Amino acid sequence: MNVKSFNKALIGLLILFSFSCATYYQINSEFNKDFEVGNIEAAKKVLDNNKKAGRKKAQFLYFANQGVVNSMLGNYEESNEWLEKAYIFGEDYQKNYANIAASFLVNPTTITYSGEDHEQLLLLYYKALNYLKMEDYEAALVECRRLNLRLNELSDKYKSENKYKSDAFIHNLMGIIYEASGDVNNAFIAYRNAFNIYQDEYINMFNLGAPEQLKQDLLRTAYLNGFDTDLDFYEKQFQTEYDPSSASSEELVFFWQNGLGPVKDEWSINFTTLDGGDGFVTFVNEEYDFSFPYQISDANQKQDLTDLRLFRIAFPKYKDRGEYYEKAVLETDSRNRYKLQLAENVNAIAHKTLDERMVQEFTKGLLRAATKKVVESAIRGEQGGDKEKSKEERQEEAFREGLSLLVGVVNAATEKADTRNWQTIPHSIYYTRVPLQRGENQVALKTIGPGGRTDKVDFTFNVKPNQTVFHMYHSLESAR
């Protein structure tokens, strides 16, 4: 490999390196900038003008983002078409083993992204709420059944304790939908499941207990079903007595999405290699007290790995976008106030799901580094040592050495964590029920931020007899 060719290759690699360093959030900066300031029409236009993104390895996220922006614009039917595409994509996703193999030679972004567990559930949350806005309760119930299937799959997937394997908020949502459609029996079951998950799992994992609104819903549906034993049990547990006269025939169920969920970033760890003997090389990081053995039978390749004293491996991490607003209330035109209650900390769940698989991420990262080094060694081949070589042999060795060096530079330039995630979902979800009057109702959302600063958004709801109306509002401000 001559100097001129080598320099050209290095220039190309510098360009590659500058692009490969960008995270998924940075690559989509134009869309994120418009979305985060609430310029949703412009954000949608960015997506519409980037249809190629819907045909690439991150198309799940393209579909999901289209679903969110269309829902926020009131295009509920179009939103559900996009969300359904994302759902089907996640359902039909088949592992491409060629891409998986390529990920060990390049980085994890060569694999198609099919969504995190909690992202798959939130797809159906958005779909169900869209149907409720369109007053299509039957379609919302279909999403309930899909949610139930997803929850069962999640439970089967993770058997060990203290893992995110069930979702209290999704069970709660199912109860709300069942009750709105008149199925109080299934509503009670869903509320009870939600309460148990809050108490048995969410308190320990996320420091989040059952919302007071859920307790009231559980009491009410126990009463409506005539489940006197259950009603008595929960009245004693909640230290309250259910008052049937408190129920309203017309009401609003309001979901307040506060802030924005975390974005995936990357961090890297420097590892050293030690000869572990018996065909093993050990990857060591003293700062974090990490030690991972890796078996390799070829003596030359093993020597190459142990000769590599220090190298970097990239891993994903979440970067938080904290909540700007600390709390919120709904105020009716009769001056009654209803506190929005925390039902789901999406931010905490995202961290939990990533933390649970970090050992797997470490293993893949180390295997990727070892595989790359083995490829470099194979390209370089065995050198002839001190024996006299012909001109052709020397040229071939020089070529192999240069090519191996070039591959090493490529490997370093392309070492990158997978920073893809759904970045338009909220930090947290709050909700409450508000009794309304038949006809036109004025309701104000008052959000309270730092120093007691209050912002207000007004809504008008026209309510039919015996109707439950639904609304979802997203405060996009974040505290970063």
C-alpha cells in the first residue's frame, strides 16, 4: 500500500469517524429541535420530507414518531395508521443473522431496531387513547387485548424477581377502557392487577405506589359488581369507606404527559488484556472492577490480543431530560380542583430495562472488540521473521501490514454504541378523573414549575349524557 493510497484512505476514515460519532438524537437534530419547542407542524414536515428513514434500520422509530406528532395534531386516524405500522413491525421482526454477524465487525447499529419492551407497550397506549378520542370503544378494547398479550409475553420473558416484567399503568389503562365501555367486571380485574403490581413491584423498583385515583376506581368497580367481600377488604386496606353518591355519570379522564423521556447516549470504557492461560484472554477494567474471560485457541491471535494493552469499547447509556413542571392540577369552571397523580415513570422504566441487560451489552461489546482484533490478525497473517525474503514477499507483507493497520483504524472509527430509542415519549404520565356536567364544560390545566411559576392551558369539553370523555396533553418542557 503506497503513501498516496494510504493518505486517501485516512481522509475517508476521518469523514467516516466524524459521522459515526453522532448519536441518533444528534442525527435527527432538526426534528428534535422543532418537536421540543412545540412546533409540531414543522416536526411533522421534517418527517414527511425524510421518507427514506421509513425504509431503514430505524423505521420503527420513524413510524412511532409519525404516530406521536399526528396524535398531537389531532390526526387520530392517521396517527393510528403509523402506530399500527410500528406495532406490526415489532411483531413481525425477524432477526437477520447476517446483520447480527456484521454488528460484531462494525457496531450494533447494523441491526434493525425493533423497540424496547416499554416502547412496545406505549405504542398501544397511544393507539388506545386515539380511539377513545374518536369515541371508538370497540377498537380501544382491541388494543386492550393486545396490551394483555404483550404483558403476558413480558411476564414469560422475565422470570426472575426485581425485573421489569409487568406494567401497572398499562393494567390501569385497561381498567379505565373496560369501565368506559361498560365492562365493569373486567375493569375491576384490571384495576386489581394494577394495584397489586404497584404495591408488589413498583414501590421497590421505582418508589411509586398506587395512585389514589386507582384506589377509588377499585372501590367503585367492586361496588358496581356487587363484590361485597372485595369492597370490604379494600375499604379496610385503604382506611376509607366508599360513598356511591360520589360517582358521576359524566366525567373526564385526563392524561397529562410531563416532560420528555431520556435519550440514549454512549459512554466508553478502556480495557486492558491479560493472558489468562489455557487458551483464555481476560479483559480487565480496574476502575469498575470488571473482569471478563474470552476463549481463543489460535496462539497468534491470542498474542495479538494480549499485545493490545489498551482499547476502548462503547456502551449505551441514558441521558435524562428532567421534568420542568413539578406538579399540575385541573380546575373546572365551578372552581373545583383535581390533582394530577403520577401513574407511570417512563424515565425510570427506561433506565431499568437498560440496566437489566448491561451484562449482555458488556459481553457483546467485548466479543465485538475481540472479533475485530482477530480479523486484523488474520489480514496481517504470519510474518516471516528474520529469514531472507524476496521482493514480492516483502511487498506482500507490507501490503498486509498496511491493510491490517487500515482495518484497525476503521475498527476504532466505527466503535459505537446503539443510541437509538423512542425520543418523543414523555418522562412521566399523570392522570385523574374529573366530574363534569352535561353539555359544555371549561377545564383548565395548571402546571406548576420552579419557584411556583404557574402556566395555564384551557380546554372545552362537550359531554353527552352518561359519557366519559378522554384527553391527553403533553407538556414538552424539560429541565435540562
